[in-house]
Amino acid sequence: MEYDVVIVGAGPAGLGAAIRIKQLAAESGKDLSVCLVEKAAEVGLHILSGNVFEPKALDELIPDWKEKGAPLNTAAGKDVFVFMTGASGGIEIPNWMLPKTLDNHGNYIISLGELCRWLATQAEELGVEIYPGFAADEVLYSDEGAVIGIATKDVGIGKDGQAKDTFARGMELRGRQTLFAEGCRGSCSEDVIEKFSLREGKDMQTYGIGIKEVWEIPDANFEPGLIQHSIGWPLKSDTYGGTFLYHMQPNKVLVGMVVGLDYKNPYLSPYQEFQRWKTNPYVKKHLEGGTCISYGARALNEGGLQAIPKLTFPGGALLGCSAGFVNVPKVKGSHTAMKSGMLAGEQVFAALAGQSEETVALGSEMAKFETVEVSGYQKAMESSWVWKELTEVRNVHPAFKWGLYAGMIYSGLSLKVFGGKEPWTLGGHNGEGDHTTTGKKADYQEIAYPKPDGVLTFDILSNLTRSGVSHEGDQPAHLTIKPELADWPVSKSFQECNVLLMCC
């Protein structure tokens, strides 16, 4: 199937791009066909975020979103920031001491999954074709090396690799432009980054793991709009990470922890650290008498401005978390992702509608299409408020390579005194990737995590039942190991570093 634009991923970035292209097409009277594929069975199902949402990009994309019923129902209220000193307490930091990046006035506590479902309805009303349940499995290239679309994954294959009765062949979706909005470390995005050397001259991307639960709590405990962030216990000072706790109407509390994947101790379990954190009185008091109804985890980009790759290549572009537009100190990325999609949509429309003088035509094996590199998207992003926002906080995460306390002091000076305008840029947190920091288990003492009580804290298998994950019992494994490393997980990674899947 052939389209003008193929978009991979129905998150804020992909939907923002689709909507903006169709808006411009409607305004100009020029029709461009847009197809959006989403791996989840329905839009929003794989969006994991208890989210404090900054509506800046949405205001630009759909100014009348309130009248159209966008699900932004809980206005941000009180901001609390706690330095956890131990299992039994912490110190609240006065708001006047905090940088403006942590001021949530004017924001909303939302379900990002619900917002994406609403955005999908707006996109479909404009004529976007959305196909949930189809995972992009392969990038398609022309004979000249340009991206010309994607192929979706074959389904109905058994664990033995043979086709079952439910087998269905994947499809080729070809486009004049293919926009990758897969989220953090998407397989297709990483393929084009490597093929076109898009990270050349950039820092290595670094990552965190975010773990979240959603609780329903008694009305007596509910404080609509409350936003609480914390750092410190239970993470040690050499481990980068932090937590969030948000109260969202009608009576839900969203709790979570993000741990940087450059931690050294191979015995550290981000999941267990999160469970332990909930026992602190600053957290426990919000959850008492409540019920955990949902659980999930996802990877997050944490490299910041220094790790953003080149955004365009022949035939397409990287959007949102596929590129890494996360404002880590702000604990937000949805607004920047949406804006990147909007700017990509504007530049792609200009190129495909014949309004751009800067695009370079490239050959394609598709007879009716010519493939172009929309270089204007890179320039548009670098001139946008997204780039300005990420530039201001560029030195915060790298400063924590000196440890928690030095990182806090430097970040305070950078954001409160210099306003992020210091005349230097610190190098990325790790030039060789997070995995190189993992220590040998012989050098560390095993961590004795407390047994879960099944009320406030849970074992991981119990929580997994709340995650909405559903797989056929005989389907192939999602993780595969390179043949040349087949023996490494057991013989090397586990033996030396307590890690089974480091080489996957």
C-alpha cells in the first residue's frame, strides 16, 4: 500500500505529525494521504505515563481542545519536593528554592493514554488512516538507499518458527516520507540511526527505566492536583534517579520511580527499589486504604540535548522519543514530542506539496513517488522553543556524574543563577553507553530487599497481572540473542555481573 506519509507510532509525536499534515492539507486544498501504524491493539494501550502534561504544544495544535473535550480534567495544584533522608522520613524543600522547571502552574495531571486516544479521533476526523495492532518490523529501502516505508510483522507464528492456522503475512506500507515516532529506542529508529550514521558527532544516548503503579484511594486521602517529586532514599548517592506521586481525578494516585540505567551495583533492582520507596511515610500515607489497579514499566531517554541525533535522512525523519526530546529535569517529554511531530508535519507538507525550495530529490524504486530529505525539519527544531528548553537544562543530568550532592548543587546554580545560559556544555553522562558502567558482582554486596506484604508492596509477578500484557503461550520470544553471543548470558553476563540479558 502506498501513501504520501507513513508514520510509525501513535504517541504524541506521531499523532501530532499526522494531525498537522492533514490540517495544512485541508487549509490549502491539497490532499496528502497519511497512514499511521501502532503496535498496540488500540491507540493508547502501550502509552505508559501518569503524566503532568504541559499543554503548550496542544494549545498550538488544537487551540479549541477544551471545547472539543480533550481529557485534561485535573489541573495541577500544590507542588511538593522532598529529599528522602531514609526509610522513615524526609525534608520538604521550599518552592522558592526550586528552579522554574519544577513549577507546574498551568499544567494538568492526565492519563497520556487517554489523551492519545482522543488525539486519534481528531486525526481520523481529518482523514488519517490509523491501523492499531500492526507492529513495524522492518525498514524498507530503495535501491539508492533511501527509506521508502516499513513492513509490518508477520503474525500467527509458533514458538518453533512455523506458521499456525492464524498466520497472516505482514504488509509493505510505502511512503514518500516515513516518520518514526516509536518512542524510546525503537527498533526501526535504531536501524536508520545506524544506517545513516545519525549519531556521528553526538553523545551516546543514555537511558532510565521508569516503573509506575496506579492506585485507587479513599476520598479522605485524595488531594486533587497534588504533585510530589522526590530524590534520595532508597537510591544511594551514586545512583541517578527520582520519583513522582500525582493525584488525578476522580480518586487516583499515580506513583512511580525512574532509575538511570548507568547504575553500578549489579545487585540493584529498580523494581525492588520502587517497592521499598512506597514504605516511606511521605508516600505510604497517600496509598493507605487504597488498591493498586495498574502497573507498568518503560525505558526513557535521558541523554538530553547532547545525545539528540541528526533528525532527517533520505525519505524520513525521527520524532519524539525516537530522537530523545525528553526534558529530564522537568520530568516531561510529551509536550516536546508533540511539538517535534508538528514541526515535522509542517516541513513534510511543505516538501510534498511542492512549497519547499530546499528539498533534494532522490531516486526511488516506486514509480509514482520521489523520495526527498526534508532538511528543513532540523532547522525548524533548532529554532523552536523545544531546543531552547533543552538547551537550558543541558548540563543538569551530566552534572550528576559527580554524585547526588554535587549534581544538586551544580543544577541549582545552573538553573537558578545562570538560567541555563552558562557558556559551557558538559559532556554526556557516559560516552560509551550505560552498560559499560555495570560493575562486577564480586565487587558488591548483595542487597537484601524486604519481602513484599501484598498490600502496599508486591512481588513482580503479581504486579505483572496488572500490566495488561497478554501473549500467546506458544508465540516466539520477544528477545533474541545474537548467534555469536549465544553463550554469553549464562557464561559471562550472569556469572560476572548478575545480568542475564545484557547482550541481547
